[in-house]
Amino acid sequence: MKTIRYMLRTSAFTLAALLLPSSLLAGPVTVTIDDTAKGPPVVQVLDSDEHLVYVGPIVNDPAVEDGALIVLFGVDREGSIPNMGWRFIDTKAPDPLFAAKDIVWIDHDDIFGGNDLRVGFNSRKPGTGWYRTPPPNPEPGVDVNAGPVKTTWITLYSDNTVVVKFRGPAPKTQ
């Protein structure tokens, strides 16, 4: 009798583990944006089979900036991760009000209708100017000043669902 109960209990646990969605068992999706190379930044999405990296004209103007929008299908559809953004500053920019060189943001998809999490970025090309610098104390949901561009990996956001990392090039005079 003891053996039968043990087998039933073990079988129930095994069945429950097999029926759990793999997303509950897996770690967070990691998005890395590497803007240190010459040319367009390199985007990697780790631990996600269902994502789209869009580099079309909505976020990318080859004459002015490189950009991408990464849609993570099925990630944070309930919207628990707030919309937020970071602007990295070029300390050599001539106007401190327009000194942002790189922008990274998190928001939720309204294109595909699933409210999936999106990670986007834009990076100005040398000689094309800068983006507006965020104010010192922005309202929630508005981009924050992330300080000077770093050539080492910076974790911008991290929780059990998603990790977003960025590194940029050393600033150059434009």
C-alpha cells in the first residue's frame, strides 16, 4: 500500500512538471544591445523563441540613426513592467540640452494587439546631432538621463521576466 501511494505521488509530481509551461520553468528573457562596433548595433535575444527584431523606417533612418524595435511575444502581456526609457549622454556635445546620443526604452506593443513587451533603441550616427537631454526629475514613464555612454555592459532593467542590457561606443566629437 505504501509503495502504491509513493508511486501515485511521484507520478502526480512528474505529470505536473511536464504540464507546466516552459516559460514558467525558464529564466528571464535577456535582450542585449551592443553599440560598440562600427556599423549598426548588434541585438541579441536570449532564452526566447518568439520574438521579432524590426529595423525598418519607424525606428531606423540610415542617414541619421540606427535603431531597432524588439517585440517579445507573450512576455508581460499583463503590463506589470512599466513603460520606461534611458538616454545616454555624450559629454562632448556642444549643447547640454541636446546631448543624448543613445536611447533605450521598454513599452508594450500596440501593433500586434497582444500587449507584448517591446524593447527599442535609437543611436545617433556621428555628425548628425543629438537627441534632447531629459530633465533632471522626469515624470514616471518619461526617459531618464542615464549619464554618459558606457563602453561596458550596463543592466538597465532586470526582473524574473526580462533583463535589458546596453553598451555604447566611446563618445566622439560630432
